Amino acid sequence: MFGSGNKIKLDKDLIDRVKRVAEVAGYASHEEFIVHIIERELAQFEGASSDEEITEKLRGLGYIS
């Protein structure tokens, strides 16, 4: 899933937490869980009609100020 030379570096403690939650939640792997979370978050913004709308959604979620 994370093949093809694409690499994302995450803190070891974060990966350990992800692995633990993914296992308890019944995911086949921690990679599958990460992909699911990223897809879910991206879905919130894919319907936006402009960069300004995306910015406002991010601001509303507290990701930017």
C-alpha cells in the first residue's frame, strides 16, 4: 500500500499507537488504517469549489488559524 517509492516518515511513538489502534479496530494492517484515516479526512475537502473554501474548512476544524 505504501510501496512505489512513496515514503512518509512518522514518529516511532505515533506508529506504535497507530499499530495498537489498528489491531484493536480490526484492520488488516496499520497501513490500511492510515489509508482509511487519510481518505476520510480528504473526503471533507474534496467537494470544495475553491481554495478559499478549503481554507475556511481547515480553519473551522482548527487545523489553521
